[in-house]
Amino acid sequence: KTAGEALNIPAASVLIGSTGVIGKQLPMDKICAGIKELPKKLDSSLEAGTLAAEAIMTTDTRDKQVAVTIEVGGKTVTLGGMCKGAGMIHPNMATMLCFVTTDCCVEKKTLQTMMSAIIDDTFNMISVDGDTSTNDTALVLANGMAGNEEINDADSEDGKKFYEALLYVFTELSKMIAGDGEGCTCLFEVKVLNASTKQNAKVLAKSIVTSSLTKAAIFGHDANWGRILCAMGYSGADFNPEVVDKVLGEDKKNAITCRPADLLEPELDKIEAEMKQWKQQDEDVLSYALFPQVATDFFKYREAQQKKVDPTVADEKNKAYPV
């Protein structure tokens, strides 16, 4: 009501998003006083956008923003978004706020359909601490001021182009939240290839990213691929573990392939050969998990194996590295 009065719009047109300490009542007197001052500060500058992104931060260590421009029907269309969130981040949204605005002219029902599908593939696929949300909000506002012909079909050429741009914005924002999670030191992604269905792929991927043991292995830069296979096994998805290749690495120059027989010495030679081959290729190597130093640790492990280092010894000079 106070915001509606301050902006001279109906109270029903005001959309509310709120996160904070669970159980603590909001200081409404301070909030209402602040709301009355906001219309004086309305601005379309980049600096004003950054102030808004910073204003919604709680335990975040940095503001989270992304924007893109595309051409729709001969008109330049802009999509910009900001979000906050760092704790209680788990699939099924998260304790987060996300606001995306666009000047694209897009029919409301079509926009809702696009957004629902995109949320399911972005914010509903990230995890930090395993705690789901008590309150979360994601909003997309479109004012149509770009002047393009209205998009009312998600499968049209313009609809697909707008969908991809909206997907990009939500994907980047969701990665920013996961990467800025409370206590996080690195971000890892999971890509499942050649699954029987998209749903199976999502179940497998979500099981891996929510696995505490997998997170612990990545935190320690330990290519313990058994934990990944374990998480896949209890996911409930249907797959054959005997033919699963697990590719771990930051990029094509820092990746190793792990298979059920990797602990056999002949397989180590194959892995080393594959890594050298990837370094000579231009095509990207899609990875199931992204984290640094894997390749370095692998070569140290190979060197330790060749020198017959006692695997029970673990110090800075003489360390065994498990694959």
C-alpha cells in the first residue's frame, strides 16, 4: 500500500519480494519511511541499477547482475537481471530474489510459459548447502517499449530468440548464486550426455550436485570419481554404470576420463594419452564436473606411481594422489 501510494499506482500492481532472518519481524516503520524516499531516487542509469542490486544483498559477498541485447523483428531488445542469494540454496528454487526486466513486447501467457520452463532448468538445478527455501521470488517484467511486434508464440523465430536470451540471463544469475554460496571456494557444473531422456539427465545431474561427498572431493581438488558414480547410483535414474565415462576437468586442457577400471595401471596410460590428444584438438571437451588443478594432480599421481611411492605416505614432498 505504501509503495503504491509513493509511486501513484494501485497497491495490487506492487510485487513484493522478501528474505531475511527466519522468524524476525520486519521493522515496518523504517521500511515504509524508506519506500517514501525511493521515488526521488528513480533513475535508469547503470549506477542506479547497481545500487538496487546491492540493496537486496544479505550474506552475499558481491552483487549479481547480467544483461544482454538481441534483435527481435528489426528492433533492439534488452534483457537485464539482478538477484541475491548465498545461503539456503538447494533445488526447488532457493532463498533468493531475482528480478529481470525487458523492453520486449511479449504476451503475458507466453512469457509465463517460457519463464516456468527456464526456472526449472536453472534456479531449480543449483545447490549449495542442501537446505531448501522458506521464501523465494523470481519475477520478469516486460513493458513492450522496444516496439517489436508482440511475441505470442514461443515456437516462432522471435519467440525462440527471446527464449534463448532469457535462458542465458537466468543461467548466468543462477551460476552467480551457486558460486557465491556461503563458504564456497569453487563452482562446479554437471553435464550429462547421451541420457535416455532429459528427465533422466536432470535427475542424475541433480543427484551429483547435491552430493555432500562429491562437493567435499571437489573442495579438496580430489578426482574421486567413485563418489560421482555413487551419487548417480542412488539417484533412481535408469542407467548402465558399466558404460559410464566420467570426464572431470576445468576445460579440454585440464581433464581426465575416469572409467570403472581406472585403478588398473594399463588404464592410466590410456588416460594420459587421451589428455595429450585433447590438448592437440580444437573442439571443446564437455565436462561432467568443473574444478581446477585436476590435471596437475593427475600427473603428480602418475609420477608417484612410477616412482613406487608408498600410498600411505602423505606429506608435501611425497604425496599420493588418488584418481
